Amino acid sequence: MTEADSAVLEHLRHIRGAVDGLRDDMREVKGRLGILESQYANLSNRMDRLDGRVERIERRLNLTNA
């Protein structure tokens, strides 16, 4: 094997290691994003319920929009 071949293989090994590290990072990012999506959906549902409750309170008090 020539010195050039050896240098190319060394660079390819380095690139492979970097790509493997990025895969692990992406897996973590995807997991965190999934958690954020779940929390957003939960918050959105809670806001919808609060909106319904406020509307019922406004109707009971005969409040109208100004």
C-alpha cells in the first residue's frame, strides 16, 4: 500500500468516526424533539379546555366582546 493510499484510508476512518458521532447526536435531538412535541400537544389541549371554560363563564355572566 502506498503512502497516499494510507493517508486516504486514515481520512476515511476519521470521516466515519465523525459521521457515527453525528448519528448519536441526531438520535438525541430526535428524542428531545419528540418530548417537546408531546409537551406542546399537552399544553395546546389544556389551552383549548381553558378557552371553553372562559366562554362558558362569559355566557353565564352575559359578557360580550367590546
